[in-house]
Amino acid sequence: MLQLAQAMSRLGTESAFEVLARAKALEAKGKSIINLGIGQPDFLTPQHIVEAAIKALRDGQHGYTPANGIPQLREAVAADLHRRHGVTVDPGCVLIVPGGKVTMFFAILMFGEAGTEIMYPNPGFPIYESVINFSGAKPVPIPLLEKNGFAFSAEDVLSRITPRTRLIIINSPANPTGGVVPRAEWDKLVAGLEKFPNVAVMSDEIYSQMLYDGREHVTLLGYEHMRDRTILLDGWSKTYAMTGWRLGFSVWPKALIEHATRLAINCHSCVNAPTQFAGIAALEGPQDEAVKMVKAFDARRKVVVEELNKLPGISCVEPGGAFYAFPNISRTGMKAKEFERRLLEDAGVAAVAGTSFGSYGEGYLRLSYANSTENIREAIRRMDQWLRTLPKAAE
């Protein structure tokens, strides 16, 4: 028998893809499935972005690129961050990567090892906890509670820091909850972190352009004295419906960019050339399609929340960002995993159990409203019909 490294037993997965596989298997057997499980925009990449990639291929952009990304794209990222957030970023501190997960992998591996602690949001993107475990560090959850709109409490975060804490991971707007951290909590966190100068922060801002009802996005790069220990994670996947292009970017402190680039060289060499030219077109070209997509998500968000709150045994707070609702299912009497399974098998609706995003997700379900309003309404109609057959939910 082959003997694997022990670290492989600590590596988790992303359950949304497992739910997708089960949903596809049921569809193959002829069952009608509505998928509200996968976190992927149901829009095509805007055409001018596609054309930029095609042109790059026709122009002969077929070779290796610099490990940290082509200069034009890194400059475009810096300009975009200045335009959106008013922050000045050195393009030399920008690293272009094949998707957002690479940034979190690099940051966690850079700081995580046996005897250290890394804090992460719970419920949160499952890869955080998975890779922390893989690195040998101890994962320390930051509870995100419904009563706080699924935003962190700065006081709570600061109280969990120990001499072993190396890295804190923050995500706003958040997956899976749609929670948005208000500026007041960011201000308190940043002020409190002055007492802990050796703790780095990775700020996952991949949903930064998906905010509703006039909510403000606060970037950690906006705090000048945090620049020397802040790692920014962002990219094109969500904003420009480019999930399959595998293109992301990160901004690193000057003291860390060389280490991050060396990890890139060891890991993937570089990001493919035509995709990088598409990335430039996305940032510098018209933003109409991206704006239109967020407006569509906003309209669906309102439908999802209104309709979920009509269901027996279900309640749902309004998400402030991203494209996820995180309804409370505790009154149905079912655990989250059982609810996920039965909802798919009995009602033909694919969604993801809250526990797939951490232990604090028990009693919740993640629904992605990156689907048509028609499909969303039909999915919730099916949920309603199914829930009314359950004694506890109907009470």
C-alpha cells in the first residue's frame, strides 16, 4: 500500500462541488434539479473581455510570462484599486495568480506551521480551515453570528489573539453568509491590532464590488499603517463572471512579495498569457455588464429573502453583499447535512449545508442566488411544498 504524507489526511474539500456532482448524477437519472448550490455567476463573460483574449492569442501571446504577472496587468490592478478605493499600490507588490485560492494557499503556507495559530471566519469559505490544517497550524475560528448580521466583532477577534497567532483571515463581503463588516468594526480591529505588530492579516475581498442598499466596502489597504502586514485577495471571477478563466490578484507587503513570487515559481510558474490580457480589458474597459450583473443579483436577493421568510420553519436575514443567502433552518428540527441531502433528493433543489463552511454553520443552509429569478421562485416553491410535509416545520 502506498504511504502518503500525514498532511494529506488533514486536507479538506469544498462541499459545493460535491453537491454539484450529486445533483448532476440525479439529473442524469432524469430528475429535475434546480441548482442553488454553486457560487458562480450565471452570466457570460462580457464580450470585450473575450475578444481581448482572442486578440492576444492571434497576436502571438503564447509563451511564458513573468511569474508575478505581465507589467501591464499589474499596473492596471494598481490603477483600479486607486480608482475604486483611493489607495496607492506599488505594481511591484501585485502578484497575478490563477484564481483566488492560490493567494490563500500561499498566505497560509507562508505563516502556518506546527505550534502556530491562524484565525479564520466560521462559517467561512471551507478552504481556509482546510489549508490551515494542512499547514500544521491550529485553526482558530472567528464566530460569525446571525445576531451581528454575520459580521465579526472586533472585540471578539482581538480577544482570541495569543502569542502563537501568526495570521488572521477576514472576508467581507462574505461567503457563505453575505455578511458585510461595517467600518466601525474595521476601525476597532485596526486600532486593537496595534498591540499585536507581529500578526499578519489576509483580507479576502473577492466580493468587494457586490454590495447592496448603499453599503460601503472597506478595504484593509485603506489603513496606511496596516500595509506592512496586509495581504489583499481579489480577482476577476465574481465581478466579471470569469470563474473558468482562473485569474486572480493579490497585493503583498514589500517584505513578503519576493516570498510570494517564489511560491508562484515553484507552484505554477506563471498565469497563462491570453487570460492576463483579458484581465486588462476587464479593468480598463466598460463596466456596464458588471454593474448590470450586480443589479440583477440585488433584485434576486430581495426575492430570495422575501420568499424564504414565508417558508415554514425558515427565517433569513438580509445579506448585504456577495450572492448568497444563509437562512436559519434550525426550527425544522433537522441538522444541516440532513436538510441538504433531503432537499436535493426529495425536492430537487441543490443547496449547501451550513456545516460545510464550519461548525458555526450548523442550523443554516447556503443558497446561491446566482441563478434566474424564475428558477429561484420555483426552487423555493418546491422547498415550501416539501417543508409542509415535515411535522416540525409546519408548526
